[in-house]
Amino acid sequence: MKRTFVVVMMIGCLLNLATAQNGKTCDPSKEKPGAACCAKPGLGVAMTKDGATDAKLLPAKMKTEKELFVKIKGEVVAACQVKGCWMTADLGNGQTMRIRFKDYGFFVPKDSGGKQFYAQGIASWETTSVAELQHYAEDAGKSKTEIDKIKEPKKELTFLAEGVILESK
């Protein structure tokens, strides 16, 4: 009888842990689709879509800022094809911005391209080294010839996300 009780308690604890996110129990049947507590697991801190700025407006906001904590929304252009450890966002006019994930703590699916996203974090201007640009090109599946053409560092707008919500296509 004691063993049965212990086994039942262990199963109950495991089920509770499996449905908990950031200390909250998530019950999708009681939440609106895309609600913060029921965001897909592994996408960082719980966040909402409320108050997100279109990513295409970010370069103008950043003209006078070196760094800015902001929530953005936009379209994923591509994601790292090795692990999903970064994605790029469309900034309009053929420009993109690389979005990395805080503390390498979560990843996005490799097939995230074309999906709508919401991200919360810090936008900043960075100079990306040649070695890092080549590494990103390799992760994106570029050819050796394309990678070898990268010879200059690049000053670019980047984003370090602490949380991301991806919407299905």
C-alpha cells in the first residue's frame, strides 16, 4: 500500500512539473491561444504580444540610441540551420536584423522562416567580426565560396531576446 501511494505521488509531481512554466501551472484549455503562460516551452521568459513595435520601425527608433529595451514583432526571414540558436528579422528595404537568445538559453525551430514573431529584449548597435559573420553564414548553410567572400566586419542592428513567441504559418 505504501509503495502504491509513493508511486502515485511521484507520478502526480511529474505531471505537475511537466505542465509548469516559470512557476505557473499552464492549462491550455483555460487560456487564450498565444497566452503568455502557454507560450511554447523553450522560448525564454513568459511574455505577451501587447505593445510590440513593428521591427521595421526599429532602425528609426535606434538612430539616437545605443541600446534600447523593447518588444518587437515582425517576420522571421531565416533561422540557424544547425540548432535554431538565432534568427533574422525583416527590417524592410532588403535589410535584416539578427536576433540571438539570452544566455543561449533557448532556440527556435529551424523552419521558423516566414513565421510571425514577437520578441522582448535589448536592441543595440554592434560591430560583428568577420569570423562571426562567416560562422553565421556557415550556420545558414551558405557555400564555402559565399563564406570566403566575407572580408569586412559589419556594423549592424542586433537584438538579444529574453523571450520569443512564434505564430504558426
